[in-house]
Amino acid sequence: MQTILGANGTIGRILAKDLSKYTDKVRLVSRNPRRINETDELHPVDLLKPGAVDKAVEGSDVVYLTVGLEYKLKVWEQQWPLIMRETIDACIKHNSKLVFFDNIYMYARDAVPHMTEESPMAPPSRKGHVRKRISEMILTAESKGKVTALIARSADFYGPDNKNSFVNEMVLKNLAAGKRAMWFMNRNFVHSFTYTPDAAAATALLGNTSDAYGQVWHLPTESTRLTGTDFIRMCAEELKVKPRITVVSPMMIQFLGLFVPVMREMPEMMYQYDRDYFFDSSKFTSRFGITATPYLTGIQESCKSFLPKR
């Protein structure tokens, strides 16, 4: 049995499909799980309830933690350490391997222009401190031999049906509606994006590779150094619209935060947009011989749902 905690999220849904290549026993865990494969076992539960994670993990060979919490600092500080502790303890109790789908918030500000698995964890944001804490919980348990685990990290997402991503909400949706694409801070810096189908497929592969455990892995991400301007131009060409761009300044972010709650959470993260942001996944490529989907292909797939219906 391979179990996905947070199975209704963007990565969880794609991961469920990819796991069918390795097993016909997949358990989907969320408040309202929806079957992806015919043989999926559905386990509806609120993971924040006492004992819920333990029951969800019982009988699992591998557990994938892909939970996506509300993008709010207070929620992260309260709920992430709780979910992580419950997951680690359940994996120890039931002798399950753990795969944690992570982001890059824990890396130091100066590491952002070229992030590798060896980049220092010295986050400049409070959300980053949460991510550092929960990553260290796994690494500590792994180093002490309490649990067999790995961390799979991704850069910012893009991909088809990824409704809450920065790319879909601020770039594709706007361009398709004849509006200006929005970009934070400076559109001329490099910014890496991980294609969601690549991320899920690689996470499934790692979870089913015995010698991948005990390590941090960057999921396959295109190595071409596209700037915000480059990325938006490619999206506009696919949508057959002009690549018009509005650069959102810190002052504009604060103003938007008066009306859009998620924008109130963004100011502390702007260091990721005032410099190059390059995510190096060469370790994964060297080990598995797999490269990321080219940006052009990924953008073409991502744009399909925004094109006029024929």
C-alpha cells in the first residue's frame, strides 16, 4: 500500500496516477478524496484530528506527504509542525517510508540565484522558518534511524489544471482575458518553474527507489534560464495575444492586500523576485537520466484550458 496524505491537491492528484505504475494499492487521504485509479482506496479524514494520521498511515509501505495548507502564516505555524510530528510518528509506528513534498522557502536569501540540495537553510521569512523546522524534523528522525525518509523539493509550480499557481492566476488567466500579465518586483530576473507532471512523476519514482532515501532531492526542472519577460512572452505567443506586463511593486502588493487576503502574505516573500531564482535539479538528472519537460511544451499544455473551445 502506498498512501498519499493530501491527495486532493495539485500534486496529490497527479501523483496518484503515477503511482499506478508501481502498485495497484494506492490510498488517497484527504477530507473528500476522489478516486483517480479504479483500485484506489479512499480514506476521508481531517488530518488535524487526533489519531487521524495514524489511522491513515496504518498498513502503508510508503507515505507521501503532499498536504497543502492555507497560505497563511498563522495557519502554517500552528498546523505544519503538528501534521509533520503526527506523520513521522505514524511512519515510525507502522514501519512506513516517508516522502515529503517540499518547497524552497528554507533556503538562505543568498542561495536563491542558484539553489542546490546543499544550499544553506537560513530562511529570511517566517514562512521559511516553518519550512525549515519541519524539514529538520524529518532529517533528524532519519539521521537517528527512526524513520526511512526523503525530501523531494520543487520550485514554483506551473502546469495544466493548476488553478492556484502564480502562473495560472497572474499570467495565463490575465492574458487569456485580454489583460496584462502580472509579475512581482522585476520581470528581468531569471525565475525557474517546475512542471507539475514532472514533479509528480519524479516523486513517485523517488518513493519507489530504495537508495533515494536518506537524501534531499530537487525535482526535475528545466535548466533554461528564462526571465519573467521571456516566460510571459512564450505564454502570450501560445495564447496569441500581446505580451503586456504589469510589474507589481511592494507598494502595490500592500494595497492589493487590503482587498485580496493572500496578497497580505506576500511581502516577506518578495526576496524571491528581486534577484535571479534558479533551481538546479542536476542531481536528479545525473542519477536517473531524466530531464525536465521543456518550457515550450509545458507552456503549450498549460495554455490549453485557456484557449477558446473549438
